[in-house]
Amino acid sequence: MFPKRYFVTAIGTGCGKTVVSAILTEALKADYWKPIQSGIEEIDRETVQSLVSNSKSVFHHERYVLTRPLSPHASSKIDGIHINLNDFELPDTENHLIVEGAGGVLVPINDEGDMVIDIAEKLSLEIIVVTNLYLGSINHTLLTINELRRRGMKIVGLVFNGKSVPSTEDFILKYTNLPLLFRVEHFVEVDKNKIKQCSEIICFDEFLL
């Protein structure tokens, strides 16, 4: 079986990409990589590593670590760094790989017009979209899916994060014709046990392997 390479993106910032990435990493015993870290108060690689229980996963270091929790194009200017799309190469691994994006698909990484999703496109990654269920999330989800499809990228499916809103979920699934990979409930606190429990009750094989 060839290793799978998945890019976890979302319809915006704070939608739960890191928690979803931890669940996927645990479930698939995959490696984890975040190409760009914006803001050093919380390093997502360290967070995912603290939430994953298996001993197989390797947590690869970022290509760019930026000090401010801003859009990469803005944070990199403050740090005196220029982000070059050609600098991104996949980590050397034969394992499955979960790659976590920064913000949504059209977050700029430099002033040349390169976006976060261009990293996934350059590296030929399959896309998993995390959707929060808030007022306005239908619009944000459909805009995200339409942009990914405009680019011809392969979307594996959706993850719904937060309290279930059946009418919203049904409309998104019907309109996009994408599979629902799994749901994540809202956790007040997230720990290894919760991540492991989520990973064990979700069947990924049909869509992900």
C-alpha cells in the first residue's frame, strides 16, 4: 500500500485543524508536518505530539516558524523572512503523512500572490476540509470547496467540528456531494484519551486508505 499524503485545511482560522490533524495522525499512525507556523505561543507540532499516543508517528519540523500569530505574509515581513513557494518539500518518510495548513485556503504566504493552498497543490496532496458549524459556515464552506475544485484538487471529504446542526450539515453534504469523514464534538479540554477515543471509533478505510 502506498503511503497517503493528506492536507488538512479549513474554512477559516480556529476551526479545529490541529485537533482533527491529531485524530488523523493517531488513527492512521501517520507522520505529522506543519509547513508554516505563525505564532510561537503555541506550536501546533508540539500540541499534536502531546495528543498522539502511538509510537510510530514522527513529528517533522516546520519549514518556516514565524513569531507573530498573523497571516504568514504579514508575520514573515515582521520577522524579515521571505517565504518562497519553491522551498517547500515533503519530509522524507515512507509513512502516511498529515500536513496541516495555516488558516484557510486563501491565506497569503507572500506578496507574490502565493497562498497556503498553493503549498498543497505544489506537493500534490489530497485535501481534507474541516468545517465549523456556525452562522455563515455554509457560505464559507461552499466558497472553500468551489476554490479547491476550480484548482482541480482532489478533496477526500469533510470533517464537521462542533455541535451538530443537522440542517446545515445536510445542505453542505448535498450541495458539495462530498463524503462526511467524521464529526468532532466540541471539547472543553482535549487530551490523549479523547483523541485516542475519537480515532478508534471512526472508520477511515473507505475514504482514506
